[in-house]
Amino acid sequence: MEKRKDFASKMGMVLATAGSAVGLGNIWRFPVEAGNNGGAAFIIIYLLCVLTLGIPLIVAEFVVGRAAHTNTAQAYKRLTRNTFWQQTGRLGIITGWLIMGYYVVVSGWTLAYFLKALATPPTIAAHIAKQPGYWSDFFNELTSDALLPVLCVIAFALMSHFIIVRGVEKGIERFSKVMMPMLFILLIVLCICSFFTPGAKEGLTFLFRPDFSQVTFGTLLSALGQAFFSLSIGMGCLCTYASYFSRDTDLLGTALKVAGIDSLVAIMAGIIIFPAVFSVGIRPDAGASLVFIALPSVFQEAFGAFPWLAYAVSVMFYFLLLLATLTSLVSLHEVPTAFLAEDFRMKRRTATTIVTLSVIVIGTLCSLSMGPLADWKLFGKSIFDCLDWVSANVLLVVGGGLITFFVGWKMESKTLRDELTNYGNYPYHTRKWIIVLLRWFVPFVIFLIFLSGIGVL
């Protein structure tokens, strides 16, 4: 087994950990949820959920990861002799592995759309935008095709492979230092472009002027769910990355930075999307089809007087989406890779290769389940839909609940106190609120999310 290395710099550590949280949940799911739940009022509730739910859960995963200083599966074994709680880490690895299997399919779609946007000249793109149903047909053809989506799955899996195989410092950290600033530059440029669309005022008003008359219990559940899923909780990513933190890392401060970056990206995505949406008269609650069906035409129509600007915005947006999915996929890839390398004493290259090949197999089956293998069903669902539903509504939520109970109630109090205060460098009384939330508030909220996910609420 190769010698374990930590992050070499604090900036690299924060950017890599933030990159694990930033993904489709921010740029795709957040605008959809905000559009479905009234815009600004949803954002305010979401930020409160991040503070009271997200931050404590991030800190909990950080505490376990750094205290054990090993992969997610071994972490709980080092911290407790109870065999039940030792399985919490393995559940996180299984969950992350399964999520990666279908997430790489959606990642492949972003690659296909980026290449499509890049290869379509502005004049042709403007003509396509006037054809009703073109992008709907393109998306349906893409997802049901037997070859192109599989090739995109392989390409994306290999991209994450070549980053992970280089290790933490030379692979993940170096990649994050380049890609995360690039992602923010693209976000800023696209936000500036959105200010010049005809619907900029209306879109920004929807996004930032709250109307609490539209708030329902469903809005609260949506905000809680978005806060939970967006921050990559329960997948083993945060615990694994924290195992590479140095002893002088402020866990609460890092959690606040990660959650802040994650929320900022989500809000900036809203600034990009809603002015364009209002410019062409599309409802902000267009749903999950927004990114892959509505937006390609929206950008063309919103910047119709400037074809090359419309082309540039479209290409940049899908490149942004591609970067966001890749940063998340890299963090998911690291979880089982670290597990195999350390538990089975494999060389990192061997462990990475095994994970990559398994992801390609699972991803291929998920992709084909929308086309040639559509008749293959698991519990009445396609392979893709089944993995999505089980991981999002059961495994992630159960895993998050177990982490909460373990850190809040079962973890040795001295270890928990030492990790929270960096061995006395920070006053304990200023951080005790994390434990209070983990013990009482967070479990109740996770139970609500679970009931909502299985359709009871």
C-alpha cells in the first residue's frame, strides 16, 4: 500500500472539498427548485436550512474523517468497537459508488450538449431555436441511443480516472486549483451577460424579492431536501476528503466556506438562468427539463440580436455544467478508490482502475436502460431510475441519519470536543451549538426528508 498523503495547501483543500459539493445539484436542481417554489422566498429558507442542517452534517463528516485519518469504511472502525456503527462507513461507500454509476450518465449528457453547442455555428443555432420541439427530440434521441451516451459515459469516467490516479496532491488538489477558479470565472461572465437580456429585471426580481405568500410546507421540504442533497452528505465524499485534512484545519470554518461556495454557485446559476427564461416567456417552474430542453433555445432567443454572443453563452454554460459534474464525479471516485487502496492494500493505480471499470459497466447499463434495455426493470423501474430513487430517497437519507446519531450521541466526547475545537485552539462554548443541532434538530429534519422522499409527505 502506498504512503498516504494529505492536501498540501489550505486553498487546495477548500477548493477540492467545495468541488465535491458543487455539481448538477447547484446548476440544474437548485434553479428548478427555486422556480417551483417561488424564487426568493425559497432561497431564504434554503440558506437557513444550510445553516441549521447542512453545516452540522458537514462538520459531523469532517470530524469522523479527520479523527480517523483513513478511508470512510475504516474510519468508523477506528472510532468505535460497535459492529453496527462500523457499517456506517461501508454504507457511505456503497451509496457513493451507486450514485457514481448513474451520475456519470447525466455527466455524459452534459458532454454531449457541450460538444453539440460547440459544433453548431451561430446561424444554424438561431435557425434551430425557431424549430418547436427540436431540443426535446434531441434529448429523447440522445438518452435512448445505444452508442453516443455510452461513449460519453466512458469519456467522463476516464476523465475522472486520470485525475484520481495521480493522487490527492498531484491529482485532486491540482485539478481543483485550476477548475474551481475557472468555474467561477465562467459563472461571473455568464451572470454579467444575463444582465443584458430583455427579461433581466423580471428574472432578478423573481430571484431576490421574496413573496412569502407562496410558501407552503412543501416549500420547506424542498428547501431541506435541496440543502441535504446539494452538499454531498452521506456519500462518503466529505468524510474521505476530511481524512486528508491537516490537524490545524478549522473544521467549522472549512464547513462554512464549503457551504458558502456551494450556495453562491447555486444562486449565481439562478442569476444566469432566470433572466434568460423570463426573456422568452418560459415559466420559471418549467421543471427538470429546463437545462436540457428549454435552455438551448432560451439562450438563442434571449441574445437573438447577437448570434455570436448567443453562441458563446451557450458554449460557456454547458462547459460550466461539464466542469461542475466533473468536480463532483472526482470526489465520488475518490471514496471507493481510497477504500480499495487502503483496506485491500492495493496500489492506487490498481484501485482506481477497478473503480473506473465498475463505473463504466454500471453507467453503461444505466444508459442502455433508457433505450435498448428499457424492458429490464428493477422493482418496476428502469435501472437508471431505480439506482436514482434508492440512493437519493433511502441510502443517502439513512446514511445521513446514522452519521448524525453517531457523532451526536455515540462518538467519544473527548474526541468530538478535540476535533471541534482543534485541540483547544477554539472555545468549546462557541461550537457546542453544532452538537445540540446534531442531537435534536437534524435527526427530526432527516426523518421529514425521508418521509418526503418515499412519498408519505
